[in-house]
Amino acid sequence: MKNIAFSFKNVSFTHSNGQEALKNINLSASTGESIAIIGSSGSGKTSLLQLIATSLRPSTGSMAVFNVDPWAISKGQLQRLRSQIGLVHQAAPIPPRQRVITAVLAGRLGQWPFWKSLVSLIYPVDISGPQLCLQKLELADRLFDRCDRLSGGQLQRVGVARVLYQKPDLLLADEPVSALDPVLSDLTIQCLLADAQTRNACFVASLHAVDIALRWFPRIIGLRDGEVFFDLPASEVSESLLQQLYAAERGVLPKQDNVKTL
Ligand SMILES: Nc1ncnc2c1ncn2[C@@H]1O[C@H](COP(=O)(O)OP(=O)(O)OP(=O)(O)O)[C@@H](O)[C@H]1O
Ligand SMILES: [Mg+2]
């Protein structure tokens, strides 16, 4: 049975400097659903993912995650809710001197008792779990490397491995393949999709690569200037819609070589 993973009703969000990032968002997503968010730089993709992750609070409107308003519950309940949500950040917040294994183990900090979290920062409390996640992303041999000895693409995959290790019910990824070559991009997206589907988690990823979005995701949300411009099955996203999504602000048309023609 499908349950609602998150829903937004008339949600707007304005940053503290007065910059309005999202306007009147109405959206809902079910468990087991996989969604790609596309749109120009500055269209609001990161802001939307951070709202879903409960890292940001809506300025107006209402929202629910697993049928709970995250802003109307106690701090302890919010902490438990957040442990069910995993976000791969656009820029991975990994301390440079940290070992890869410690960075991956950090995925479960919110789920473990305090003592175990503390020990995991000093001594790996699990090796095979992180190793399995890294193996899926072709990084198994980097388990004990320091994160500041990794390339940008390797570090990005450590961020993905961390969320795979967390096993959240709501899996969010902000540009998770922006630093990867085409083959690794497909592999990484397939990994995230398979993980979410196996566990009936809801998976939402923002992507600049429209071809990857259309190839792998059944539902596509196009954000333009902080608003939902379209919310459609991938098969209904036409070239002309994409041109309107990306070209409107610049008055130029993007190259469409990689986009399937309908
Ligand atoms: N911390 C912030 N403070 C003030 N304004 C911000 C902040 N973060 C983003 N914005 C503004 O909010 C709007 C949406 O930004 P957001 O980062 O959500 O876009 P994005 O679609 O993720 O862009 P990109 O593709 O470049 O990552 C932009 O106008 C941006 O300038
Ligand atoms: Mg962004």
C-alpha cells in the first residue's frame, strides 16, 4: 500500500536576506516513489530539498513528512523524524581529515545511542556495512583513506555511500552525480534507485543532467523561478517544455542532443 511520504500545501520560502526561493508549492509524494527535480541554477532545487529534509522551515503554508507536521512536534520527535530522512548534500559536509569509513558510519549517528555514535567517531563500530555500500559505488578499496586524499567525484560517492548506509525512509539527493563521469553517474543513480525501491523508500534527487533524469526517473518536477512549472511522468516531458523551463530566463535555447525527442 502506498503511504504519503511528504506533502506541501501552499508553501513559500524566503531566505533570511529577503530572497524568495520558493513560491506557493503544492506537492505530495508517496513511499516507493522516485522523483527527479530539474530546473536552472537558482530555480529553488536545493531550497526545496532542504525544506523536505526539515533543514529549512517554510515561511508560509503547511507541510507534512510521513503525515506529521515537523514544525508542530517536540524536539525529540523531530530528531527521530530526521533520523528517517537522508540527504546527500550538493557539497558534501565531510571534515577533510576524516577517514572514509568514519564518514560513512556518520550516516547512522542519528539512529544509534549516544555512546555508540561517540565510539564510531574514534573507532569503526562496523566495517562490513560501510564496505558493502562503498563496493556498490566502486570505492571499496578506499575504506581507510582520508577524505582529503580523494578526488571530487570519489568524495561525492562517499556522501552517497553514507546515505545508503543510513537506509532512510525518505532519501533525498542534491545533485548527487554532478562530479561524476557518465558511466559512474548512471551507476550511482541506479544504486540509489535500487536501494530506495528495495526498501519502499521515497527517493527525490535534483539533477542538472536532464538526460539522466528522463532515463531513470518515472516522475519529473520542473522548477522555474521558485515555482513548480510542471510535474509530469517522464514520458510526457517534451522538448518544448524543457526549452521553456531552461530558456525563459536567458532567452537562449539549451543544446538538446542528449534529450530524447518525443
Ligand atoms: N543561503 C542563502 N541565502 C540567501 N539566498 C539564498 C541562499 N541559498 C539560496 N538562495 C537563493 O535562493 C534561490 C534558490 O536557490 P537554490 O540554491 O535553492 O537554487 P538551486 O536550484 O539549487 O540552484 P543550483 O542549481 O545552482 O544549485 C536563489 O535565488 C538563491 O540565490
Ligand atoms: Mg542547488
